[in-house]
Amino acid sequence: MNNNCLFYFHFLLIREHPFNIFFNFFYDNTTNFLKTFKHIKYYIFYIILGILAIYAIVYFSNRLILRRNKLLEEYALTKNKETLQKTMQLEKEKEKADRLLINILPVRIANELKEKGKVDAEFYSSVSVIFTDFTSFSQLSDQLDSELVVNNLDYIFGKFDEICVRNKLEKLKTIGDSHMSVGGIPIRNQTHAIDTALAALEMQQFIQKFYKINPENERWKLRVGINTGEVVAGVVGKRKFAFDIWGDTVNTANRLQSTCESNKINISATTYELLKDFFDVEYRGEISIKYKGPTPMYYLLRIKEEYSNDDEGYRPNKDFWDKYNTLVDYSNLINLDKWISS
């Protein structure tokens, strides 16, 4: 019994020894800590895994967004380039259309048509109309090759167009072998009769040079008729525009051309009154024309010798232009400059 009590006492001493107490405490707390740490480790792992997943989502989303933005930029650039090309092409087509319209209509009339969609008829109290054609053209066209006829007409009328531009005339149209132009339209001026006479003489001089190219060309005998008076001008047509003039002045100019002799310039009495101080003329007498009866006519011969710069009387000299300038209405030129600048 004493031995058992001693053993139990010894056991109590050992169990309640401070070292054992500390060891047991440390062991129990360490085990709990390790268990807690194990849970924390899993938490940290899952947190890191979540962060990596979020980073991956953000990273790939940004890449997708950047790629999409790049594709959108490329698409926008392509569309802008296509739009720019189409715009430039439209501008070129518009320029071509404008040039074509200006070739058909006077510049001011063409601009009015583009702005308003129509052109109002306009009255002109004094203009000079010039008609040209070739004597016996029907017989001439039967005798010559058709291609040669067309080529010659194209060449001659092309030169006549240049002459009209140089002398401030507005070319209106060609009908068969007839070429029609007018001075004093669309910009009014007081020199239109002189401008028309200078153009007629230059046309006559060109035909003389045309004869020298080939003796066969002498069969192309020019007739010119000029008349001065009032007309109404306007644009007719919906699909094909045409700028034209109407009035008795036009009809008389046509009759003057048809009653003219070959290689001559036939002018009316009203035109003569405006030219007599600058040009030599020859009175023909009164010749009957359709719907008007006997009508006084004159042949325009040349520029007066004192105003001519050559022996033939085709080119005006300085004195001619000094006298010509006294007739110029500079207010119209100012309006013309304003219109051109606008």
C-alpha cells in the first residue's frame, strides 16, 4: 500500500511538473495554430488563385478590347480613305460636268442655272449677231468624202471658236455648215459691233490661209452676215440645255448671210452706223430679203488705213485701240470683275 501511494504521488509530481504543464500547453496551442495555419494557407491559396483569375480575365479582356479598337481604327481608316476617294472622284466628276456646262452655256448663265435651277429670259437692247456658212455646201459635201467634210468643218469651226473668244463674242451654235455667234451677250457692252467686225475679218483672213494649205480648199467659199439690234436671250431645254437668242435681229442676220457673195462680209445699215468710223465699207444698195422686202446692205472691206497695222487691213493699230477704248463702259468691266471674283 505504501508502494502504491508512493507511485501515485510520484505520478502526480511528474504530471504536474512545470515542464510538463508548459509542454502540454505549447503542444495544444501549436496543434491548434497548425490547424488554423493550414486553413489560412488554403485561404491564401484560393485568394491568390482568384487574383490570378481576375488578372487573367482583365489581361485578356484588355487584349480583346485593344484588338477590337485596332480593328475599328483600321475599318475607320479604310472607310475614310474610301470616302475621301469617292469625294475626290465626285469633285472630279463635278468639275467635268461644270466644264461641259460652260462649254454649252456662257459662264454667267451656267452659274445662274446651277444656283437657281433655271435661267430667266433676258432682253438685250443692242447686240450684234454674226452668221457664217459656205457657198453651195450641199454640192460640196456631195463631191467630197464625208470624213473629209467633217474634218474640215471641225478644223474651221474650231478656229472660229478661238476667234470668237479673242474678240469677246459668245458662240451660240453650229447648224450644218453654219456658225452662229453674238457680241454684247451675256455681258453688255458698247463695242459689240466692232468686236463682231474684227472677228469677221479674222475669219476671212483664216480662210485665205486655209486655201494656201491645199488648193482644193478653195472650194470652201465663206459667206458672212452681220446685223445689230435687240434680242431676247435665254436657255431652252430640260435634258439638253441650249443658250439661244430670238428676235428679228437674228432672222435678218441670217438673211444677210444667205444673200452675201462668196468670200464677202455683208452687214446691215444699223451695223454700218456703228462701224463707219473704224472700217472701210462699200454700199451694195437695197436687196430684197424674205419677210422684210428691200433692205439696205453694205460690204465690210477692211479696217481704215489710218487705223490698220497691216496693208490688208486685218490688224488694228494703237490709234484704233485708243479710239476703241473711248467706247468701253468701264462700269460693266467693274461688274464683270466682281462677278468673276465671286
